[in-house]
Amino acid sequence: MSKQSKGRRLAETEAKAEGNMLRISPRKLNLVAQAIRGKTAQAALAELTFSRRRIARDVRKVLQSAIANAENNHQLDVDRLVVTEASVGKAMVMKRWNARGRGRSAGIQKFFSNIVVVVREEAAKETA
């Protein structure tokens, strides 16, 4: 009498990885995610490796995890992987305060973000 298991939400040629509670605002993280959307996995890794943004290191780890999931769990060809989705979402917000003049205080918000990277194996391109 247990609940029926849900089917796989992704296609058979897809694999995903998630990064949760990254200490950066979603707006800044989305700039890095935009840079890798639609690129091949190898090109996206190269882009993230040489990016000057601090969060690119964590996004590269998530992308490498998605590639490893595709290879080990779903037996997909690593050379034909393409980043089909890199979506960014909001996580919690830490609220802090900062002392200001004349006994007042000002609020500070420290944002956290989530990222989901989905890679898909593209069909082999035929050379005519």
C-alpha cells in the first residue's frame, strides 16, 4: 500500500546536477549561467575555468557533477553532451543589520541561490 514511484522526469538522454545554497545573489549567478547555456560541455567547462567571477568555480563543480552523472549513471557519451538548461533560483535570505549614525540601523540582505544544470546527449552530426 505504498505510494507508486514517480517516473524519471528527464529524458533518457539527459542528466542533471543541482547546486544548493550558493552564497551569491541570483542575479549575479544568472550571469554565469547565461554564459554556458547552449554550449557543449567541454566549451562550457573551458568558459567557467577561465572566468574571472568567483562563483564560476562552484558552477564548474555542478557542471562536472552533471557530466559525471551522465557518464556513470546513464551511460551517455561525454563528447556529445550539450548544456541544455542552466536555471537559477532563489534560496534563503540572511537578514543582518549595520549600525548607522545617530543610533540608527540599516538592514542588509545576504542572498543565497540554487542552480540546476541539465546536460543532454546530442545525436552525432553526419558529415556529408
